Amino acid sequence: MVISGCLGYLQYGRDMDVYGSYAMTADNYHEERLTVVVNKLYVADQKVCAEEIVKRCRENSFKSVRFSYDQSIPNALYVTVYASKRQAAKGTQMFSFFTCRRTVMKRIILLMIRINLC
């Protein structure tokens, strides 16, 4: 009972958040690179998880970071996803993906998911 409660908390009791971010701007080009910690033991559907991350970026709803879209909207979004802060510190990623501006703002179609098989 206690073990199942602990596992339930580890999988469903914590919210994802941004672990680190980096923005690059040059003339009319703006790019965001994020490191996101999903705080889950596993992610069953990486595409759904990626779409949730993009949605939170669009809605600016992460707890620890706020994006400033008044100056420019990112042309590209590169995201590396980790299970926990400990995994991020070790560099053991779950998956990574990127989207370009057209898909981020209009259709939110995932262009690529690279699965880390390490």
C-alpha cells in the first residue's frame, strides 16, 4: 500500500517544469532552447508529452520560467526532456524534439522526435 502510494506520487503527483532555458536572437530570428523535467517515472506517449510542452510554452504556464513574447515570437523551439532533475544533472535524457514557428503557432505538428537509446 505504501509502495503503491509512493509510485503513484512519483508518476502523477508532480508537475513538469523547465529546468533550464536559453534564448538566441539575431536580427529577425529568435530561437528558444529548453530543458524540461517531466517529473515522471516514464512517459507512455512522447508525442502527447511534446504537444503538452509546446502548449505550455504557448500559454506561458510553466512555474519557474516566463517567456516574453512581446518583442518576438520564437522561430524555433528545441526541447530536451528529462524524467527528473537528477537525470538532467546526469545527462540521461528521455527524448528531445524541435518545432518551427509555423507549427508552434498554427498547427502544433510535431516535426521530429529523437529517442535517446542510451
